[in-house]
Amino acid sequence: MPRPKKISPAVPEQKVVTINDWITQQAKQDLLRFITCGSVDDGKSTLIGRLLWEAQQIFDDQLSTLQADSKRHGTQGQNIDFALLVDGLAAEQEQGITIDVAYRFFATPRRKFIVADTPGHEQYTRNMVTGASTADVAVVLVDARKGVLTQTKRHAYLVSLVGIKHVVLAINKIDLVDYKNKVFDAIVADFKALTEPLGFKEITPIPLSALKGDNITERSGRTPWYQGPTLMGCLETIDIERSKHNKVVFPVQWVNRPNANFRGFSGTLASGELSVGDQLRVTGSGQTAHLDQIVTADGDQSTAHAGDAVTLVLDREVDASRGDVIAFANQPLEITDQFEATIVWMQDEPGHIGRAYDIKCVNQWASASLTNLKYRININTQTHEPCKQLSLNDIAVANLAMNKPLVFAPYSESPTLGGFILVDKYTHATVAAGIIRHNLRRAQNVHRQALSLTREDRERLNGHQGRVIWFTGLSGSGKSTIANALEKELHAQGKRTYILDGDNIRQGLNKDLGFIDADRIENIRRVAEVAKLMMDAGLIVMTAFISPFRAEREMARELIGQEHFIEVFVDTPLEVCEQRDPKGLYKKARSGQLPNMTGLDSPYETPNNSDLTINTNQLNVKEILQKIINVL
């Protein structure tokens, strides 16, 4: 239990609150989620530490540790360093910066709060987006000495992007500019001019000193020119409008079947309200059933509200599993495989059009790719700029296409169904976060045409199965030579074959593409699609392309199908390829006449799990063909 403490002149004395009073107060309060954001070293962690102190949320053991840590790090002399209450990582305390998102709970007699302290450094912008995605209010800090900085602008834009309408402009360290009114007014004017296009409903500017406590819980006598609310007073009284999306959205997290007599669908009701007897629909399959039972940890309930973790038992068996979304039968949710979205790129590795990623929307997973980068947003001017790829912290509007339909809603209607992340298929790192703007309705007007003859019918006529043999390796490694020899051998056996060669394809289908990374990705995407169509005709297709990136080779394997795809890595050393140099490309590249040469100034990512690896420097063509035919 907290007890009255007197730490330093900068720290007020705390009041004694009994545990019963505290529990009673909390039961009656609503919850406000807010974030602190802004540029690095604006005092976000110190501000939250001060709020925790003022709300009497620091206990004796925490206080002792805080005093010891403050003396050890010595950032505030003999006074308490409130930032250490939030910066819990060792690296954060050593460097005096916030790296990860830190969540803290506290309460006052009027309200409960969950605050996310988000990092200010540009390289940790991804963590700021995470904290903002669930917040109702943003407290944007500005150092009174520095004014509005680039990262302040970026965070303000991201706050608006995730739908936060209420902003507290906390102009911190006002004590370091001698509490000057004109400094405060100038920053307020700059910020309001910046955010005018962003559509904030309310901006509340407050001059404060997180370190000294000015205008935190009591109006400071050192700012007599300021007559607005204190920070705590503003947070306690701000009126938040919750989402108007009242449709039932129940993402299935787990099919709960402990025994043969019970089958339920477990998850958290994202929005809406459910009652026993409601008719529900599994959005993906369209199957309907009535809600027979709502099971909770506290027993069966007759209703469930948004935010409740429940298990739904239906009156009949339906086909639903993890990733499905349940809704009211008479209020169906939309499905799409293409949409326009605003995305925030979070990875050092650039984002390219055509590269396949995994997308997660609610708990639905699919394969997705950027089909068009419409524009990038200049944070400083908020103008739209053309772009061909995405770099770390870029914010852009793009079109995305999925390999299967997903349940969705525009983010403005439902943050649950409108938010998503993109995940690198190879490294499994989250590369981007996005919000859906709207459906691309052309996706609803394109349907797969049912054909009378199938691939199996064509394979029976050909007398063999269709396959794609994907040769990859450096220029000069021998891919085309081997593919040509293999086709001659298979043709002699009466097999129907075709070679898709890199040089030949670039003279026709892909003549519009160059050799930058984005064009290489699109080159392989098109080839994979053509190879799939040829395989569907029952042919054995050989592709001879450098195909330098693992992600695109894996995309081709996924598109064509694991059982029909054979990756052959022609593992010839670079020095051997350069000695051969059959087209003179290495010589041109070494003389500076040919940029982006794979193996020299453009990377080649060697396969980790190829179906067959061969080295033309060690084996002759006959031996190589025998190895490939054995695999076939």
C-alpha cells in the first residue's frame, strides 16, 4: 500500500487510500486508453512517471527501486527520474530512450487509464503504430525549446491515420524557456497549421513541465497566462465517441471440442451484441445456424457484449475453423480479395510491387502482394509523391491483392476488420501495418471460368503429369544449357515440354521491364503465372532464370503448388561464371557499363531448400540430366 512520502521539493506528498476505497472507485469508472508520442527526448516517459505518481500508483517497493535507480543513473541529480518507471528495458535505462511500447495502468477517482508510452526515435516508428492502434486519445509531446519536428509531424499523421480524433498537445519543458507565453503560442499555431488537413475533432494545448509538475494535476502559478485544463483534468473529462460499427464481428480463435458431446467456437466478440437464439452466419462458407449457448469462464450467459471472451455453441454443425468470422445472418460482412489501403512500411528491406507477403487481418491469413503503389505521403508537406518501392517508415497508399477472399471492412467503420499486417514469408518479420480504405470492386466482377477439361484430362492425353522445373543460378552458371539438354532428352522420350528462357521472355512478354529489384520481381511473377498456365495444359515446363530472390522463388512454388514444382539450383561459383561469361555481361559490369549485375552489385540469394543442387563445374551434362530425371 502506498504511504505518505516526501521525496524532494519536486515531488508532492501522496495521500493514503484504502484498498476497499480503491476497488469501489474502480468498479464505477470507465476506461480511457491513450498514448504519449512525439519526437525523441520530448519527455514522454517522464510525463507518464509523473502521472503514475500523481495518481498514487507507486508502491513502497517500486519507490525504493526508483530511488536507487535514479541515483545510479544520475540523470536528475538527487531528484527522482520518473522516466525509469516506464523505461523498463536495460537498454532503455542505459541510453535514456524508449525503445519498445510500455503499457501502464492507473486510475483516479474519476476514470481508469491505460497509457502506452511509445518511442520517439524514427527507427522505432513501428512500435508507435502498435500503441496508437488501440488508443482513444493521443498526447503529442513537443519540447518547448525545439518546437514541432519531423517526427512530431510523422506521429501526428499516424495518429490521424488510425482514427484518433482527440489530441492533447503537451508542450513540455516549458520551464526551460522561462514559461514564456509567446513560445507556447507559436508552437500551438505551428501544430494547428500542420494538423488542419488531418481532421482531428479536438486539439487541447497545455503548457507543462513533466519534471517539475507544472499543469499536471494543478494549474501552475508560473503560467498565469494559461487558463485551460490541467493534463489530468483534461484526460479525466474528455468525452470519447466509441465506434459506430455495431455489426456482430466474432473472429473464431479456436474450435473448442474437449469431448464428442461438445463443440463450440471460442474467441472475443469484437463488436456488436449476441443473445441466445440469434441466427448467425459463417461469413466464408455462408452456412447459418442459431446460437444455442454462450459459455464463459463464469458460466453460461444469455448475452455477450463487445470485448467479451466467450465460446459460442450453435444448434447444428457448421463448417467453421480458426480464421473464420461469424456475424448475424441478416447483417452479412463483406468479402474481398483486392482493396486499397494506407500502409506504413516497417522494415529496412524495401517493399516492392509484385512481391508476395503473408497478410493477417483479424485472425485470417492469406498471401498478398502490392499490385500498385499509388503515392507516398511526404510527412513534412503532406503532399503525394510518386514511388516505385517502399523504404523504412514510408507511409503510402497502395492496392493489394490476396490469393483468397478475406472478410473485411473499411478501417473507419471497423478497426478490427480494417487493420492488417504484412509478414515476410521467409523471415516471418512484420514488414508493414496497414488500414483498409475501401474495396476494389473490380474484384467482385472477375470470376474464374469453369472449364470442361481439367489438367488431369490433358495429362492423360499427354501420357505424363505436368511439372515446372525451375532452374535458378547466376548468369553463366549453365541454366539454359541444362534446360535445353533436358528438353531434348524428354522430347526423345515422347514428353510434351516447353522452355521459358530469361532472354527470350524479355524480348516479348517482359520487354517493358528493366533490371532494378522491382522489375526483377515483376519479371519472375509473370513467368510464374505463365508457367502455371502451361503446366495446367499438362506440359513439363522448364524455366531458366537467374530469379535472384528467395521470396519470388517461394512465391512461384506456392503459386504452382509444392507437388508440381521442382527447384534446381545450378550452384556454379561466381569466378567460374565470370570466366565463362558467354554473353560478355560480367566484362561490361566490371567496366561500369552494366549496373545491377547479379552477383556483383546486385545480390543473389542462394536457395536454402532446393529440390536439387548441381554444380556444372564438377558434373558433366549427362550426369546432371540423370540426377534431374531421377527427381522427376
